[in-house]
Amino acid sequence: MIFDRSQLMRGTLEGCILKIISEKTTYGYEIMMSLKNKGFEEISEGTIYPLLMRLEKQGSISSELLSSPLGPKRKYYTVTAEGRDYLQSFESSWRKIADAVSDILEDASAVLPGCREENANG
């Protein structure tokens, strides 16, 4: 069985999107390209725009239509104060989880004593 990477990505995308928007006011396609450039190759507009709508509904981002030099107006997103609080909480939680997973994956002695014998016998 192959690990389903999409499940892991779904749990982290909101925080990643907020981080990108927190660095500058931006629009959906630019957010998608930033994510792709950072390793989220499978990201599509069908993934990004529902997340942006959800973040806006929960008050983490706001949007406004602005003129685009290349055509029709674009919806630009900005992080709100609530979004900054959410992002800070996400970053803290992510670091703790990433550190714990790294410790487990890198440390073979993380397996509890006795588990290896039980698994070998059972």
C-alpha cells in the first residue's frame, strides 16, 4: 500500500496559504504557484480556491478586487488580525508535530521496549 500524500497535504495547506498571504497581499494563482515552487506540485485551483473561501469565511483573510495589469480585476487576499493569530498557532503546532515525527523517524530506539519482541512473535 502506498501512503496517500494528499491527506497529509490537506491538513497543512491552510497554514501554508496563510503564511504566503502574510508575507504580501496576493491573489489565488500566485498563491498556487508559490505552493508549487515549494514542493506542493499536485496543487490545483480546485484545491486553492475552496480553502481561500473557507479562510475568508472564518475571518482569517480578507479580499478585495483590484485592477490587474494583465486583464480583468483580480481578487487579492490579505491576512487579518485573526489570521495572524491562527498562523502563529499553526506554526507552533506544526513545529511540535514535525519535531516529534522527525524524532520518531530518525530514532530507531523510539520503539517501546518489548514491542519488537511482541511484533516478532505475534
